[in-house]
Amino acid sequence: MSDRIADSVPRCGVSAPWVGPGERLVVVVVVVVVVVVVVVVRMWRHPPLRRPHRGSIIHRMMNNSAVEISQLRVRRGRTRVFDGVDLVIPRGEITGLLGPSGCGKTTLMRSIVGVQKIAGGTVTVLGEPGGSSALRHRVAYGTQGAATYDDLTVRQNLAYFARLLKAPKGDVDRVIDEVGLTAQAGQLTGSLSGGQSIRVSLAMALIGTPEVIVLDEPTVGLDPVLRAELWGLFRRLADSGVTMVVSSHVMDEALRCDRLLLMRDGRIIADTTPAALLADTGTTEPEAAFLALIERDREAHAPSRRARREVSE
């Protein structure tokens, strides 16, 4: 009896006489459905490992950044200033923005603080869109020109600005001392020298407790002693956790920074450190290193003979 039953059961590669084509199709469909269900259940219980998305990796790498710029585009009339600048500035460091006049340093800084009209891309500062109201007390900007009232004294200018920011009462005296203007505190700003006016603008940027301070060539026109004192102040601020972004066209100031962004013609041609800059160019002086990078960049972007011939034709 058992032999007869065994003989009637279909085996792999052997068709039973009592199973027609229609029945075989039904069996195949049922088997396929069962297999699919089993695979789906197993995947649901044990999902496969997924490769992290590139965006999430970049986000985790940037979680210690103060400024994140992606594909920034800026136009001034028909002139293209930036055409897709990407940049990340870490927290709690002095980042030096260096380059010749007209390379785009001020435009980049204006983009960071949110006062520059941009044509495309994103600028994120401390996790917020650049220039948003949430950053009003967290980001400070010291411009090249003196942003003061000439008919007010140094102390009155700073006191007015401190009230706008609702800064602590002692902040005015603190910043006056930090920038070395104690002797000129009662003097009208309109009667100050150029270097003293710059120091007033710097003092205004230091009022309150900003987490990011952006300074556009703050040491221009200052004597070497005061320059050294201000860079000492920048270092103390950075050591306390403040992110400093300082522009300059004086190459020897590069050695005072933690990180360097070297610009030329609206492009970042180097994102490096002072030590790496000198080592990469085989030089001992920042100015010689920058000139070497300029020459390297010029050769890399020089048009080919064919392109020059086509232009001349």
C-alpha cells in the first residue's frame, strides 16, 4: 500500500500521470507565492544593511561646523563673482580668508552674515540659514569701513549698539579695553584716525557673546604692536569656543590662523593649514607660498593653444 502511495506522488523531474498541465501550473504558482512570502517575511524581520546616504555622511562630518556653504553663486550685474563655491568652517577656530584685493573675500563674508544677495546655493550658519533672525545675537560682523556715528563719542556709539543687542552693562567697558581705546572713549568718532575708527568697528563686533565673529581686514592700517595685541585677542576668543573668520591680504597673518582659505578670482584655490601650506609649496614664508599657489592655479586654468587660437580667430 505504501509503495503505491509513494509511486503516485510526483518527484522532481517526474510528472505524475494524474497531474495535467493546468494542475502543474497551479502548483508552480503556489510554490512561487510561498517562496516570495517567506523572503519578504525574512527581510522584514532581518532588514539588510544599507549603505549610508552620502548626504547623511556629510551631515555627520559637518556636525561640528559653524558655517556650511554649498554651491554658492553670486552675480554682480553681468559679472559672475562666485559660481558654485563649497565651503565648511569648523567651530572654535581662527579661519583666515586670504587673497588679493578683489578676489571675493568681502562678498563671501557678506554671504556668511546674510547681507549679500545670492543667485543660488545655500549658506548655513550654526544650523540656521545665513542672515536669519535667529542669528542676530549669535553672529557678529566687523566691516572694513567704520560703521559708527561721527557725532557720537566712542563710548556713546558702543553703548547705543549694546542697548540694541541687550548686552550686559559691563560690555562697553570690556570691549573698549580689549581694542585699546580707553584713552579715546570720550572722543567723537569723527575725529579719530583711520586705525582708531577700525578699532571702534571691531569693538562693536565684540559686544555681547557672539558665537561667530566675522571680521573683514580688521588689522588694516594698524601698527605692528596693536596688530599683535588684536591677534592675541582673536586667539583667546577662539580658545573660548568662538569661531573667528578673519580676512586679510597680509600674508604673514596666515601663520596666526588655525586654518587657511586662499582665494583667487572668486575661487577657493586652497583649503589648508599654515604648516601644510608651507610644506606643500616647499617654501618658508607665507607670501612665497601664496605666490606659488597663484602660479600653480594660473597654469592649471590656462587656456590651451587651441582655445587661444579659437579666441583670436
